[in-house]
Amino acid sequence: MSDEGNRPEDDRWKVTSTNTEWGPYPGDELARGATPPAPEIPMSKTWPWVAGAAVVLRVLLPILLIAAVVLAIVGLVAHWF
């Protein structure tokens, strides 16, 4: 068998040098510049406590509401109210 068709110089996908120097496109001047950095905003010293309270409320509030509904249903069935 012959390997003549598999030579690297016969590869049809190989990019050959065109000696072209690529410059900017005409539309590049219309493009926006880089986005400026955002200003630094100092954080509050109490933000961990506020975040912790928000997490506790998000977890405890549904539990307390479910407990109140269950207590009300049991109280109505048992004639506590």
C-alpha cells in the first residue's frame, strides 16, 4: 500500500502562509471602549448579623406558620377554642 495521499503537505485543511498583515477593521472605531470599573462601596459592619437574621427568618417563619396552622386545627378538633 502507498501512503502518498497522507503526506502533510497534501493536507487540504493545512493553512498556508499568505504573508498578509492584518490591520484594524473600519468599524472598530465605532465600537465602545472598555467598561470602567465600578466604584468601591464600603460594606456595613453589621451585615453578617443582618444576613444571619434573614436566613433565620427564612427558615423559622415557615416552620412557625405550619406549627400555628397545625395547632389551630388540633385546637378546633379538640374543642380547645
